[in-house]
Amino acid sequence: MGNCDSQAAALSKKNREINEEIENDKKEEENVIKLLLLGAGESGKSTILKQMKIIHDNGFTQDEAEEKRNVVYANTVQAMGALLDGMNKLKLIFSNKQCQEYAIKIRTTLERKEEFRPFTEEVFDFFDALNRVNEPNYIPSEQDILHTRTATMGVIEVSFNMKGKHWRSQRKKWIFVFDDVKAMIYVASLSEYDQVLLEDNQTNRMIESIQLFKQVINNRYFTQTSVILFLNKKDLFEEKIEHGRSLKLCFETYMGDNTYDDAVAFIEKQYVDTNENKDKNVYVHQTCATDTSQVQFVLDSVLDTILSTKLKGCGLY
């Protein structure tokens, strides 16, 4: 009898411990705010994640920075390949003349890069730092890491603490696996209006991105989710507009001036107008994902928006 009582007491204690653990996990999960980061390829999603790590997770360790060294080298070689390919397309072909003439042709090709549209504008980022990158003891800086480009697949998760809350930012491939996502950040590249997809070398990247945004924002899984639109790469976009690359290359019906303000306002409208739920707000920010201070300012604004929306949902705001 006594043995049965002791077993029952032990089981009761174990059940209490399990229930307490479940309750603690539930409370901890309630303090987690999930963000979903989406966007078409090469829009800057990975760079935004890197910025979150720099701003809210103490940046990159020495080992992590050293691991990025080969990525910098690979990106530099890719840039050289893109440049040589551009020379062929622009018919600035090498001949048997002096190297000085070769250098002039290479520089001319680089200045006309909009005309042959490399696979991504960032491929040339390390050209101005070749001497530094080529040093024997070179270790990539935070800015170098932000400018590296590697294709990402599958699930990437970044967690950080801010404003007394635990934030979890996720990139996932399939939207039907999302649960309890409080906000979705969609990253769109402003500068891709004159570029085509690598997959078919025909479909305009911006048109593809707008269609993807339309599918996401109107999906039933995001009915109660705050939507934030990052119009990214504004620096590259402004540079293209200043060089006379008209928005008509993407939108033949565009009637505005070839200025940054007119063009970006038109693009913003193309995205926002895909929202079929007029009760849902789309919060739009123009961003340069490699500018840490600007990204920090935008993220602060975004997180304030999410917190206020959450409080309103609880009737506390």
C-alpha cells in the first residue's frame, strides 16, 4: 500500500512539473513576436537579416568574418566575369594593343554597366577595394559582409531581443507552414525595373516581384498579419534614374517625370494597389539595406508599428 502511495505521489509531482514547464513555455512564447521576411530573389532579404544580427545580436565574430573571406573572393571573380561579358556585349573587345587601352575599355564598360545588366548590381562592390581585399591578412569588415552575395535556400531564422520583447525573424519557402506570424516584411528591389530573371532571361524582375507580393498579401494565412513593404536598393535606383534609365523600360504607361520622387511613388502604387483588402494597411519604407544606421531607424519604426498593432488587438492602445 505504501509503495503504491509513493508511486502515485511521484507521478503527481511529475505531472505538476510537466504542466509547469508547459505553462512556462506558453508564457515565453507569448513574449515572442514572429516576423516573416519575404521577397523575390536578390531583393536584399539576406542583407536585412545580416543587419538584424549587427544591430541586435552583437554583429559577427572573428571566425564568422573569416568564413566570409572566400565569399568576397568569389564575388570579385564573378564581377570580373560579368565585366568581361559586358565588354563583349558592348563590343569593346580586347585587341593586341597596350594594357592602358585595355584598362580604358574596362573602365568604359564599368561606367556603362546599366546597358548590359549584370546578374546583380552588387557584383562590382569590391572593385574599389581590390588592394585591401588582396592583402595577405585580409579579414572582411561588417560592410564587406553586408555587400557579399550568396544564394540562400530553405529556412533561415534570426532571433534577437528588443524593446523588452524577443523577436524572431524567419525566411521560409512555403507559406502554409507559418503560424502566429505577427508581421510580414516584404523586400522589393527598386533597382530591378530594367532587369530580367536569370531563369528565363525574359521576364522583368519588378513585374515578377509585384506579382509575388500580390499572391502573398492576399493569401488567407496573412489576413490578420501586418504588412510592411521595404522598397530596397534606393541608392542604386537613384543612380539609374540620374543616368537616364527611364521607368518606361518596365512600365510603358508611365507618364511621370524621370525623377526619383515621381518614379518611386509610381512603383509604390503598383505594389500597394495589389492589396485586395482595403481594411489592411501596407506600411512602406524606402531602404538601402547596406546602410546600417538607416536600416536601424527603419526597423525601430517597424517594430513600434508592430507593437502598437498588437496592443490595439488586445484593447490596450
